[in-house]
Amino acid sequence: MKSIQLAIVVVVLALFGFVFWSQTVQAPAESLQSNLTTEPTNPAVEEIELSPREQLLAERRVLAESVINLATEPTQEMIDAVRNPSIELLDAIVEQFVLGNLVGIDMEEEFAIVDDWIEAPLWAYLESQDVFALAGINKNPLPEPTDYRSTTGVGIEEQPSSFFRFELSADRESPVFIYAVDPTGAFSGILELHEEFKLPYSEIKNVGPSSFINQGIEVDLNAAPEFTLMMRGTDFGMFPIDYTYYSEGKTTVRQLYILTTPNMLASATVVTTDTKIDMYQWRVDYDGDGTVDFLFSNNGVTADEARDIIEFVINNVELDLTDEEFEMMQSSKEEFIEVLSMPGEVR
């Protein structure tokens, strides 16, 4: 866990791009208190009833502005106030960053984020936090239905490659994240919440984020004996996913299409042995209620199954389609069914 938390800190620090503290200020000045009291106030802020977190952020903005605009060298009291934020303030700032409401330049200019300020308190904060929980990432696979494992998995019985077993990936523009979890909750994959927050995680031994595929994971020869592949939708879309299998002297790619929604979560159990990989059916929750709406094979779905899926998405009020999305899916329904039920292309 220590290595994971270190990776988080390193990446987040890199994202912040600490340029603020390189701008030096000169000669001694009045105390923090006198400086803050002479700063102009914003009547609009005073008139709005703020939540405790909003109030903390507002106060920090005033402090940061006073330091940035100070024409003389800050006092030790002011420096200490900048360097020693409360855990509550850290919580508020990092939460906004994780949610994508702040970018690095905002943190520098609005909150006086600097490297010697952030090292200890942010480290302590991340030590005690679950970034996945902050990001709203569900690490729990959907439940396996009765007799789930008695269904046929997709097995690869050829002699495996000396390095890798398989990859599961999607194009970078696809509205989906692909990752894996093991029975203990360990996570492998790439967590990309917004443009400035992309973190690789590799907690399942030998199941790691790939450095050469667009968006997905790779599984090597010594993979965990059992884990769950996961797909999390971020928008409505129809796109291909690639299963790439490696064996000695041969690489096979099977491409299938999948439909996603902003609420979609899909899980597929994987069991590995020395000579075989079994990837059981995808169990898919399209409306985000935690129950399995559909099961479909890694070999694809039939036309009837595709029709049921499309009808479910179109008519599910919980998915809250816009008028434009509804009309588009209605008018293109037959085309969607045809693409979704295409047999997996093997190359």
C-alpha cells in the first residue's frame, strides 16, 4: 500500500505544477492579521450562506490572494499559515480536484499551493483516504447469478506466451474505463477522472495497467488465479473492445461491440491456470441499481439479445435520456442491433 500511496502523491504533485512559489516576494511586511483586515472584501461572498467547506475555501482564497499580492516579504506568521492548512481544508481542496472542479493553475493561484507547503499535510491526507471512494469508483464486482460459473467461459488452451496471456482494451475515445479487481478488493488499471487526474494502479500481482494499449489492462503469464474484469461506462455509446490473446508464435485479436451508458457497470469473472484462461460471461448493470440486467458472452450477443438490450436502454426512465438521445436511439435502433450482434471479428 505504501508504494501505491507514494505513486498517488508523486502523480498529484506533478499535476499541480508548482510554479507559484518561484515568484519571490521582497522585504518584511505587516502581520498576517493586519494584512487580511486591510484586504478588500467581496460583499457577494458575505451575502451568500456558505457551507463549512465553502467557507474554508473562501478563507483560503483570501489568504492566498494576500500573499500573492504582497509587495514585501511575508512574515513568519503568514508563511506558517500558508504551510500548515487544516485537514478539513485539505479535504475540501482535494475533493474539488478529484471531482474535476479545480485544475492545477486554480490551485496555485487560488489556494497558494507550493511544494514545501503540501508535502507533509497532503501525504497525511492521502494516507488516510480512499481515492477511489472520493472519485466515486466502485471496486465491488456485480454479484454472480446462480449457476453463473456453470456457463461456458472463453478458454485459451494453447501453450501461453512466455510473457503475456491477454489484453482487454478499448480506444482512448471510448466512453469506458477497463480495470480489474481481485477478491480482496485490490485494483489494477488506469484511473482517469479528468484531463489532469490520470493515475495508474497495480495492486493485483501481475495484472497491471498496460503501457502500450490505449485504454485497458494486460494480464501476464503469472496472473492472479482469480480476479474480475470490470468496465465502467461514462456516457452513452457503441464502440469496439479488443480481446488480444497471446500464445507461442501466435497472437489472436477478437473484436466485439458493446453498448455503454453513464450508469453502466459490467463484471466478468476470470479464472486462470497454467494452460487455460476462463473468462465467464459479462454481467451488466445498465441503470446503476446494483442488479444484473443482462448476461452476455465474450463471443458476443445474438440479434434477439441485442434487441432486448437496446429496448431496455431506450425505455429505462432511470437512465434519463435526453430527447436528442432518445430520438437518435429510436431512429437508429435497427443499426445498433445489427452492430451489437455482429460476430466477433478475429484477426
